[in-house]
Amino acid sequence: MRRTQATMNSMEQMKENLKAEIASAVTKAGLAAPEEVPDVMLEQPKEKEHGDFATNMAMQLTKIAKKNPRQIAEELTAEMDYAKASIEKIDIAGPGFINFFLDNAYLREIIPAVLEAGADYGRTDVGGGERVQVEFVSANPTGDLHLGHARGAAVGDSLCNILDMAGYNVTREYYINDAGNQVEGLALSVEARYLQALGHEAALPEDGYHGDDVKEIGERLAEENGDRYAGLPEEERLAIFRELGLKKELDKLKADLSAFGVTFDEWFSETALYESGEIEETLMLLKEKGYVYEADGAVWFKSSEFGDDKDRVLVKNDQTYTYLMPDIAYHKNKLDRGFDSLINIWGADHHGYIPRMQAAIQALGYAHDTLDVEIVQMVNLLRSGEKVKMSKRTGNAVTLRELMEDVGLDATRYFFAMRSADTHMDFDMDLAVSESNENPVYYVQYAHTRLCSIFRQADERGITYDPAVDLSPVASEKEYDLLKKIGEFPEVVADAARLHAPHRMTNYLHELAASFHSFYNAERVMDQENEAKTKARLVLAKAVQITLQNGMRIIGVSAPERM
RNA sequence: GGCCCAGUAGCUCAGUUGGAUAGAGCAACGGCCUUCUAAGCCGUAGGUCGCAGGUUCGAAUCCUGCCUGGGUCGCCA
């Protein structure tokens, strides 16, 4: 979906002007017919000498115009209207790049736009209000959240924030696996811990849950209820423990995630799908569509018709469902609720599961790309330079809660958001804990702190902040660099949304902070000799502060006033 | 063995979907605090983009083959 003129900031409009001017120069120079002109690619060169913007149009036209790129560039630029696109100078460089040097005064127009938008600066309508549902974490309610879940939570929540800023209508959802064997295991484990707490001989089941959290639940139940449950018949007792265990585990999950800055719009129970009959309904639907058959006493889904390696069992020969069956019903439920697209964030150990879920989406009659599954890769935790192996079953894993206690919320969120989700990552606890320049999260926060300090000082000196002040004193190279960075923000949000790539936001924040630190060291905001400049720079500083805050909010990192 | 992810500076990672001399952070080296917080800035050094072919004006990026690490291949969830 295209951005409207009205939602573009001045930098984006400048880019559009320049693009239009380039396209029209191409046809004026007779290099290509209007319908053959390629999309104009405008990039911001890394090197200053390569101008403010550059295009590779001349190279793209070699095939159509049948000339060498440098000659094309000459002919093209001869037709450009400098005044119309605020061009000061054009260079032709390298293999045929056209470099544009602009009159950067227009960049100042970004400042009032940022101030006016405030917390909404960066918000666009590229999502067009599309309803997207993001399912993430969805850890079984049988233990604490570990590192992988933490990464999934950080990535998922940041992505949701990004999608929201990019104009999507986002619903965050957690799928509770409260119907399978693992919940039986939980009930048995709670029972064992409860009986142990009362001093009875009781062994944890072999595949039970050894975590401290389950132990605490058993002990708590013993404290609160004494031996009230010990005398009950086994079946009755387990039913109680199943329910109580689930409730306590869920309360803990919610509390831990909330402390991590992650909340959900919906906690969706698998059991509800059994109770509503939707699982049976979904199975019937697949049968009607002819995607189901019986063999070897089981019921199979013809997922191989949609690109899966082989068909999958839906109903086992003991007549119970596999995990897949309710999951298909769950996704049908999502689609029935009217979402335009679904995003699932899964751990790496589930990646083999993607083709069958995609097959199910298609069997239900939806396009393949209705569901996008983002894989969050493994996390290696390093402590004192050594790998900490995680194992949920034995309870040796480092939990999200421990991580937050040791490392802190901000560093944890930033570290996970910092890396692209589908790559393996090392989480260096010593680095994340260190309160030093080795720690990347402080770099960004420190920039914000410096801004706050400037405003405090200005206040103490009685300098009034006036957003309506004349901004023309903002004209140095460092200031223009800063303004360019600020102007990029909406585009960064939109790109991060399109690519489902939250780590682009941390990259951007680091660049913005770097641009500010560089400015801060080179020039003073408050200049006692020059009140006009001081006041103008305070307004610039406010725009930087707003942009930083908006970016940090997206990542779930706090913007401290002092450090 | 099939499929998925990864392999880029000493370390941890980016690389705007094919563009210019491949970039950051940390570590190393040299500078900058009587001036808004030095958790900062400025500079130097650091590379066979796993390997070999191919596609083209142009490849870290796309294609093929191979090597290495991890994951996954159940009528578990």
C-alpha cells in the first residue's frame, strides 16, 4: 500500500520529488519510453562524497537504452531541473552512479513535524489497517520460561509494536497447551511434590517436571491445605492438581511476561477448542474437502498435497488426537475471527512443523502467505565465557526471571531485539550485566539522558523552550546529519514491519544515538553568546528526544532521565 | 541421508533484497574532560565475505556443487 503525500515527512517528500524528476528526465532525454522506465532507486550513500542521495538509474537503463551507463548518466542529468528538486550539484561517479547534492535547508521542516506528532512520530499507514494476529511465546504451562521463550517474547512484542506503528491492527495472542499429555504430567508432578511436602514417600514421574516452580506449587498447596488432598481418591486428586497447577503456572507466566513488558490481548485455551467442538468440526471440514483418509487404524491429513514431505496423522489409532489436529482447529479459529494475516513466532525446534501448518492453512482454503512463521533461533548463554546448557526438564535452565534479575529488563530486551531472529545468538551475561561502555544498551539510553540533562540545565538557566522559534540557525553539517537520521525513522519502522525484522530498530537507534553523540561533542546546544541558536537547538534536541523515545518504546526499553 | 538456519575483522553481529573503497560495537593502538554527564567524541589498525564454479555492466547478496557448525526429521507436544 502506498503512503499518501499527507503522511510523508519532508525528507520523504524530497525523495519523491527527486524520484519524479529523475523519471521525467529519463523520458525527456529519450532514454526509455514512459512505460519502460524502471522504478527509481534512491539510496543514501554511506560516503559523504557521494552526495545526499544517489541513483543507479543509468546502470538500470543500459539494456533499454543500449548505451554505456556513464553516457546515459550524462544525457539524463542534462535534462534535470535543478530548482525543482532543490539540487545544488550533480556528480556522475564510479560505474555510472548519479550523485545528488541538495540544499539541505528543507530538512529543518522535519522538526515541527516530529514535535507535532510526538509519541506518534514514526506512525504510518503502510499497513492500511490490515488485521494481523501475532501468536508468540505459547510455552507449555508446565514450567518457567527459559531463554528461548525470552527471546521469542522480546522479538514478538517488538514486532507487534512495530506493526502497530506501521498502521496494522495487531492482536497479540498466547496459545495455552492445556489439553495434552503434558498437563497430565504436570498434575502428577504437582501431586508428587505435594505429597513430598507432607513428608510422604512420593517419586516424580520419569517424564515429570523437575523445575523449582512445580516444587513450589506443591509446597504451597501443602501449606495452604494441609493433607486435605492426600486422602482423596487418586483420580479426584489429580483433577484438582491439574486445575490448580495450571492456574498457578499461568499466573506465573503472566506475571513474568508482564514484568518483561509483554502483555497479550488474548490467552487462548486449547481445551476451549475441545469444549466448543471446533476440533471435530475442523476434522469434518477437512474430510469434506477430501484431504483426509484412514490407514493403519489412524486418520491422516494429505499435507503432502501442499508441499509437505509426507502426510501427517490427525487421529492416532487409540482414537486420540495428535498435537496437529487441535492446532489446525486453532488456526481455523484464528482465520474465522477475520484476521487478514497470521504471524507465528516459533522456536527453532519447531521449524520442521512449518510445512504441515502451511499445508493446513491451504487445505482450509487460504493462500499460503496468509500465515508467516518466524523462527527464533537457539540462544547460547555464556557465563564467565562458558556455555550454560539449558534443559527445561531437569530444571537447570536459566529462566526469564533469573535473567531479568541478573541482567535487568532493559539490557535483556535490547540484547534479544538486537539480533535478527533467525540467527543463532550468543547471550553474553557478563557483557549484558556490565555497566560500562561495553554494553550497547547504555549507549542509546545515555544519549537520551544527555538530552534530559540539557533540558534540565536550560530550565535552571531560565531559557524558555519555544517550539515556534525560528529554526534557521540549525544549519551545521552535524545538525543536518542528525535531521536526516530523524527523518529516516518512519521508513525504518515501515521496513522493519514489512520484513518482520525488529533488529532494524535497534540498529537504527544506535545510529541515531551515534549521530547525536557526535553532534553533542562537536557543538554546544546552549551558547550564552547566541540566544537564537540556543533556542533553535533546544527544539532540535526535543525532536531527537522524541524520536529516541519512540524507538525505545518499540523495543520495550526504558528511556531514563538520569544515569 | 532429507529438509531448515548459519558461516563476513581477534570476538559478537549488521549489510536497506544485485551497486561505488564490505560496515558497526567490543577488544588493540593514539589523541580529547576549567565549557550542556568521558556509559561520550575524534583518529589509526584490522577482511581470500566458508570453498569452487556459474549468471552480468556489477555478486557478501541470485543459481549449482562441495566443506563446517547447529536444529529437525514420532500415531510426542
